[in-house]
Amino acid sequence: MTTPVLEAKGLIKRYGRVVAIDGSDLDLMPGEILAVIGDNGAGKSSLIKALSGAVVPDSGEIFLDGDPVHFRNPMDARAAGIETVYQTLAVAPGLDIADNLFLGREQRMPGVLGSVFRMLDRKTMRSEAARHMSELGVGTLQNIGQAVESLSGGQRQAVAVARSAAFGSKVVILDEPTAALGVKESNRVLQLIRDVRDRGLPVILISHNMPHVFEIADRIHIQRLGRRIAVITPQSHSMSDAVAIMTGAQPPPG
Amino acid sequence: MGTTTADFEVRRHDSIGLRLQHLLHGNPVLGPLAVLVLAIVAFSIVNGKFFSAANLSLVLLQVTVIAMLALGQTLIILTAGIDLSAGAIAVFSSILMALFATDAGVPAPLALLLGFACGTAMGALNGILVTRIKLPPFIVTLGTLTIFFSLNSVVSNSETVRGADMPGLMTWTGDAIPIGSFRLSYGSIIMLLLFGFFAYALSSTAWGKHVYATGDDIEAARLAGIRTGRVLFSVYTTAGLLYAVAGWILIGRLASASPNVGTEYNLDSITAVVLGGTSLFGGRGGVVGTLVGALIVGVFRNGLQLAGVEVVWQGFAIGLLVLVAVSIDQWIRKVKG
């Protein structure tokens, strides 16, 4: 049996008397898109925050490639190869696409220019950015020097996804990537997510949108009352089954 | 839409207004530069004396201190902050370095460095209050403005230190190199060099990108892995040092260090930044625009004076310019893809 890329066991997170995650498990296999669904308050976002380092769980364990990891902040998770695209996107609207891709990990010029004058290697960053964007098939975004705020919602999402795919070496986590998009742009972003997976990076997708989940997920993790109550596939269950399990109207399979 | 690629088409925009909006959005210095050139042409036509080397060097001289303050102010406004204490820090630093060099008998270079250190510390205090106590910059600097001005009077006994009593280094910034009949002061040279330095730092270093990102959307910058607290602290501290340099230039300009000047400097520095196209909402603009903005203020003051307009109406004109500049900024911000 293959080792999960990312595995969580018995995670618990309490906020005062509120239990956000109540002994939840999760496993992400290599090369898959795992959708995480659940009703509001089921603990989806707390679970994801624990995996991306934004929240430190009270107890439980997280394994990356089988090795235990302890993330104290998002930088730790990122350094370990887990990239998260937050719903708020975390892009700087005034900066251009290349600057945004490299935001927080800029590359300096080699030699004295970089070490003494701290000069950024803009040429390399731009060509790298262009390469990452075109690898993901976002090639028509030709002007890498374009400010992100002049892009549409889908294009911004593409920049954020490209950034995570470019730097995430292990896992990409996407929080509601299609929530603010129209039909056409949603489809493009879904295709982008498939492209990320097809390049070998497993993806965790948090979404409320059942048609999107059923369209691209390999497996679906259903979160209810702070726990994983079922893992289904789009082949094994229907959309209405998933919603019924999620809301407690139908008992989980097995 | 293809089946294998997620291509996004770039939208076309055709109206002239929209194109202008995009042009200004991409090049925020163009607007202020156009205003400056138009003002120079207009004032030259009104009064022939305006476009003379002697008068233009006077304009540059008059603008130098405000431009230095506005340089520090720009860094802070780029992070969506504001510094009401800029002028107070400059004046306080100038008093301190003058007193060190005269009453305390400290060697001039050391007195100068002590003055710079005090300015930096005052900026750092603003930075700590903004990042650690997490108070709004407006409130923080309103408080420190009042404190610095009051300390100023205490330390100086409300007395002016005459330039003639100071070592030459303290008033050196007022000396000038004649270029024909144009006189370029050392203070102006320092100011221009520092503008060049920060234009470079903002555009070509990671620190610069982080300043813009922090001002643009602080939460997004934090999630992208930028230590926004450090960025903000560095900006307020650097600004403090720049204000202290402005204080040194001020001594050269006035040939004295006086606690009773500079009440209008705080707001003038903000005016220069705004006229230069830097957005008060952060993340947009730059120091080149600020230099142009400071020159606009100087050219208007000087030009209106030569045109025989009374002083009271000069302020009126500058105020009007500020309102127009902010309105244009709002319009540019609404740019759509």
C-alpha cells in the first residue's frame, strides 16, 4: 500500500468550549484531487488551517510522506512543501504577476549586485514566472508585467494557483477557488486544478460547490461535526448522497 | 475555451477615458509631471523672471527640506500609514544636533550622528507603537507630534541656536556650488541622492516589493509570507532618519536651529506626497512622484508670488490642487481589467 503524501490522525482543536475539530483524520494519496466537503461549522477550515500551519492543533498528529511534522506557522508548512491558496487569494493587487509569484521569496542578482546592492533578478523572475504560467496552460496571460488588479477574478485565481503549483513541492491546498467566479471562469480554474494534479502534485480542494467537486475530485472527504465521517468517490455515490451524508440525513457508508 | 488549457483572454478597452485611466494607472508619475511642466510654462509666460537660473535655484532651495520630509512620508504612506510627526522630528533633531555641537561641546560630526540617531529613535518609537501596540498611525503620530513639539521647547528653552555659533559642518548643507548662475546647495544634492537611493530600493529590492505589498493588502502580504510588522517598523524608523537629515538641511537653510519653525512642515510633506500621485490608501506611487509633487508646491508658491498673488491665495491654490490630485487617485484606483 502506498504511503499517503499527507496524513492527519486524531486532530483536535478547541476554541474555549467550542470544539472545532473533534478527532479528525485525513489522508491525501499521491497524484489525487481530494475534495473536502462539509456543512458550515463542520470544521473544514479549521482542519485545513491545521494542515497549512495557520492553526496549531491541541492534539493529534500530522505526517508528511510518513514522517511526523509539527507546523507552528504557515511558513513552516510552506517550507515543508505545502502551499495554500486562501479564499482571500493573498495577492498584492498593485504588484505585477511576476512580483506576485515571487512575493516573499524574491530572487536576488548573483554576485555583488545581489549581496551588497540587494538588487532583484527581475529578468530571471519574469522568465520563470512566464514559464510557470505557461506550464499550467495560462499562456494567454502574456504580459507578466501586468498589475494583478487589472486582471479578472479568474485570472487572479490563476496567478494564485500558479504560485502554489510553482513552489509547492508536496501538496497544494485550495480553499474555495471557484467561489467568487462565473461559470466560464470556474471551468478554467477547474481545468487549472487538473493540470496541477497531472503534473504530479496532489491537491486538497475545499469547496461548497457540489457539481465542481463531483467534476474533478478523485475522492471526497466528508466532514461532519468536527470529524471525517466518510470518504466516497464520485463513482460510488451521487451528489444527493453526498449532501445527505454531509447533513446527517443519511448514515455514512460502511 | 480549449479542453487542455485554461486560457484567459485579455479584455480590450477602447474608450479614451479608459485608456487614460490605464496609462495613469501604469505610470502614476505622468499626471504630476504634466502638472509641473504646465505650471512652469504658465508661470514663465506670466513673469519673465520665473524661468531664470537664479529663481529656479531658489525654488529648489525652498523645496529641499519639504522634499526630504516628503521622502520619509512617502515610505510611510506607501504602507497605507501617515506620519503627522514628520516636521516635529525634523525640527527636534535639528535642535538636538545644534545643542550637542554648541552647548554640549560635542565634535560636529558626532553631534550630527547623535542628531540622526535621535531622529531614528523617534521614528522607531512611532514604528513600535504602530506594530506592537497596533494603534492607527494617524493617532500614534498625532500623539508623538504633540510630544516632540513640547519636548522641543523644553530642550531648547524656546531659544534659537544661531548658525554663526555652530561648527561649519552644521550649516554646510546651506553652502552651494555655483553652476553658471544656478546655485546648487549641498542640502539639495543630499536630498537628490537620497531620492535616487530610495527610488532604487523601492523598485529593485525585495524590501521595496514588501513595502508595496504591505500597503496594498496587509493580510495578503502576511499570508504570502512577508513579515509585515518588520516592514512597517523599518519604514517608520527609516523615515525618522530621513527627517533628521531634513533637520540638518533645515539648519543650513535657515542658518540657525529654531524650535519655532516647521509647524506647517507636517502637512506640507503630506501635500507633496499626494500631489506626487502616491495614494493615501497605500501600495501605489513612489518617490519620484513625490519629488515632482514637492516641486509642484514650490513652483506654485514661487510662481504665484512672482505673479503678484497674495500669500493667502497661494494656500488656496495648493489646497485646490490637493483635492484634484486625490480625486484623480480615486478614479485611477477604480481601474478595471
